[in-house]
Amino acid sequence: MIRVLLVDDQPLLRSGFRALLDLEDDIEVVAEAADGREGLALAREHLPDIALIDIQMPVVDGIEATRCIAADPALAGVRVVILTNYGFDEYVFNALRAGAAGFLVKDIVPEDLLHAVRVAARGDALLAPSITRKLIDRYVTQPLNTRTDTGLDELTNREREAVALVGQGLSNDQIADRMVISPMTAKTHINRAMTKLRARDRAQLVVFAYESGLVTPRNC
């Protein structure tokens, strides 16, 4: 059973999402919150698998709530999926940097919402190649200072190569083909890199890859 926490200041949206999710045999909405502070308290109480969190809310917004969840060892199993009205923008980018596993636009069709919840629950990032492309564009137009404390020096050459390919939006199978290894070995390289970089998930690994300078837009 996939346990879901809904955090949004719009009661109608929460009700609609809950009605849809509760129809599924493998998904259960365990709690609802109207702001980030209440959401954090309920996350600690219920330990959901997925927290669907609105990015702009009163009291504590979605970015700060995501940052708090990512920083709390007791909530290491909680995957944050950001809800937004606007598609990919600066708020979403900052949420990914804070530790979100991905994001959804609020007008998403029901089938895609259900698929997204299951994808996030499996531990996969909700970052399609088109979203990765927008991440790249973000670095082209407004590059951040490269980080010197990411832990990239701890990676092996093969792990660096795998992280670079993740940063280009490739799947594990595509990475395996590019590196001429098995998909299981590719997954192992990625998992080890995530552990060394202390990345919560694949989405954060993409951000690390660009912030560290391991991947640059001209390589994609």
C-alpha cells in the first residue's frame, strides 16, 4: 500500500486528489494539511511514502517543507512531489535543489497522477527528458556558482560517467548502452554515486551534476 500525504492550501484540490487516490486499491491517503508546518507535523506522525506538497502556501511554503523533510533522518523514506500551477519555474527548480523527487502540474489528468504516485513510490524521479532539458536551459540562462563540496572527488571514473549521463536525462537502460555495461551494473554505479553524494533521489542527482560542473550544457 502506497501511503500518501496531501499538503495544499486549497481544500477543493485536496478533496479532488483524495477522491481519486482513494479509489485505488494500492494507494491510501493517510492525512491532509493546509500549510507546510502542518504538513511537516503530519509527515512525522504518519511517515507517508509520498508527500504531495503545494509549492506556494501560507505559514511554511513547499520549498521550506521539502528542505525540512530532506534534512530529517526520520523522514528519509518520504518522497516529496511538488504541486505547482505553473509548470517548471524558479520555484520548482529550488524545490528540486531542496530534495524533491519531482513535480506535477495541478491540472494533471487522473491517469498521469496515479502513474506519478506509483513512479515516485518506486524510488524513480519524476523527471522526463523534457524537464531535464529545462534544467539545462536554466543553467544556460542563469548559471549558478559551481559547488566545491559535492563529494564528486569521491566518485570513481565510472560513477562520474554514470552521473553525467543521468544529468543528460538518460534512463538506466540507455546509460547501460552508452557505457557498454548491463542495466544492473549501471544501476549500481548510480546508487553508489547517490550514496556518496548524499543525494536523496535521481532528481537531486541531476541537480548535483550541473551544480558541480561535472556536466555542462555544451555536453548535451
